[in-house]
Amino acid sequence: MRKLIFTYLLISLALISPNQMLAETTLNVYLDDFYSKSSKASKILKEIEVNLKEGSRKNVCSRQREAARLGLLANKSLIKAFEEGGTEPPMEAINSSQKRWKSLLNKC
């Protein structure tokens, strides 16, 4: 009887664990992508700010557009992460962020 219960537990764990691990891995991929892209976008914008304060306008528009593209991609990854996690994304905040990034994209 113990062997039967032990075997059943092993089979159950083998069937359940990979699915949970895959879901967590996919969620982490989206979250890592979000953090990576949003961090890069913020870094670019800070560099632009420093350059403008120093009086240099070199490549401002192209770098600003790059930051905006990264920001928009980051938002898409965040939405996917929420969906993967099974929760409703905060669309009001995400839409507000999307508007700011699109404004930066189209401003130059």
C-alpha cells in the first residue's frame, strides 16, 4: 500500500511540476524583458538629459526614439507577464505610460 501511495505521489509531482515551472519561467522571461527594456530606456533618457544640460544636442532625436521604442516594448512585455500570471494588468497605468512613450516617439 505504501509503495502504491509513493508511486502515485511521484507520478503526480512529475506531471504537475513541469507545467508550474514552465509557467514561472515564462512569467520570469516577460518580467526580465520588461525590467531590462525599461531600464535601458530610462538610462538613454538620463544620458540625453545630461547631454542637453551640457549644451549638446547630438543624436537627441534618434536616441529619444530608441528609448521610446524600448519603453513601448517593455509595456508589451509587462502586459504579457500579467496575462501569464493570470491577473488583470493595470491598464490605466499602462495606457498612461504608452501615451508618454508615444509622445516621445513622435516629438522629434
